[in-house]
Amino acid sequence: MATRSLAAAALLATCVYANAADNGVPGVPLPPGYKRAIFYDDFSNNGSLDLSKWKYDLGTQYPGGPANWGTGEVQSYTDSPDNIYITRENTLRIIPLNDGQGWTSARIETTADWDYGAAVGQQIRVEAKIKLGKAAASEQWGIWPAFWSLGTPYRDNYNNWPSIGEVDFFESAHGQSHVWQSLHCGPSPSGGPCNEPTGLFQEANDDIYNRDDWNIFSWELNRLHGNSWLGPEESMTWSVNDKPLFTVKQSDVGAANVWSQLVDKKKFLILNVAVGGSFANAKAGFATPTEQTLGGLGAAMDVDYVGVYETW
């Protein structure tokens, strides 16, 4: 009876999670154990960003959203080829620039057609292959590249963070030789099950992260057993270059409604390079950027591909 109930729940959830990629994205490489890609972009769309998959975030806030993107970052996002373009090697490149009047950069997010989630009985994996600019750390104070996601209820309601859930697959700051992966959740921007505003996080050092080369950052959501007696409880695992960094289980979060908000709601992906802001300032211990922060190619983020995969 329990097995039948789990199968029925999984079938229902599959219908709930149908999207533009419901039939999969054919012809792309799959990580071991995964059956299909439900999102994939290797930025080979004739030298331009595929606007059926991505949209530009512009300016200093969402319309009606918190100023400076809610983090205090100082740049204005543009869609200018000075800040974002596809390279000859078919990688996405985002470049923060200072023209003497202020900072500009770029931020993109996936369109609603490509929102993704995991049904009960599934496991999904999100990953991207990323390389950062090689300018000296002393020239990158405040440079804050990231690959992350937000729960879709954030769209058009920009005052519900962190309850909608934020998963940070990769964040870096100041050109340092370490990166962070983290989770934000709960009903309040202070304290709560994810210890906001810091979140639950781990830092990856140069034993698994190579600052001067390409790295693969991934996150897996395991709902294979749906918190039933049949197997382990649901969990999330973050990895760098396929080496697990840390895991968060439902019991670590505690409140069932908080976990449900994290795993039952779809998400969208974001790629950006911010300048300054709360995270960068916290990691520096002082206000950033500084007079020494240069921007340009040495502070760029290149992305080879982004993929979301599922087990069935």
C-alpha cells in the first residue's frame, strides 16, 4: 500500500512539474545516473544569448523590488555587449566595468518556461562549468560573481525572501582562492532554520577548487524516497568538481513547511557578477569596491554551460 501511494504521488507530482522541457532536451551530455536534461544551454546559439531561455535583469532593482537588488550592491545591470556577450569559444562572458561615473555589469535569469523542480520519487541535479578572471585579488575587492536560484514565488512579489528559498550553487568574492555554496530559507530575514541572513553554507578551498581553471559547481536534490520508511530522508547536496562539500537534510531544517517551500516550489536560475554589497563587504571586512578595484576582463566570469537534469 505504501509503495502504491508513493508511486501515485510521484505520478501526480510529475504532472505538476511539467514544463517547456517536459520531453527533455535531446542530444546533450548527461551526468551518470541521470536520464534526461530538463534545461541545458551551452551558449552556442549563433553567437547571441538565447532569449527563449534567458532574460536580462536591468538597472538596480526589479520593478517594485528592493533597491540595489536587496543586497546593497553598487552596479547597474545592462544588456550592453560591453558587459555581456558570447565569446568566439561559445562561452557566456559577464564583465563588470567602471567607466569613472559608476559600475555596470550584467545579470540574467531563466524565463518562466524553464522553471524547474523535483517531484517526489525524483532526483535532480543543477550544474554549471565556470571560470573566473585572473586579475590579482588586490584588484578585485568587491567583485562578486554568482550562480544561484530563487523560488518562483519571488517573481512579482519581491518582499518574500527568504521564505521562497534561495540556493547558491556558487559564489566568489575578491578574486580569492575559495568559493561558497549556501542555502537560505525560513519565514524571517533574521535567524530561523537557515540562520539568516547568513544562511547555511560551506566554503570550498583550493583542495577542491582551482581558481585559475574551469570548475563544475553542482547541487543535487534527492527526493527518491519522499521521506517514507522506504529509504533515507530528502536531502540537498552541494559539490565542487564532483566532490561533495556539504549536505542539508529535511531534519536539519526542521519545520516541514519550510522544507516543503524549498522542494515543492519550482525555481529559476540566475547568473550575475555583482560589485560590492552585503556578501562582498562581509567577506572583506570593509566597504567595497575600493579605489584599487579595476573590473574588466580580469574580473569577468565565463560560463561554458548550464544544465538541469533529472533521473526520470
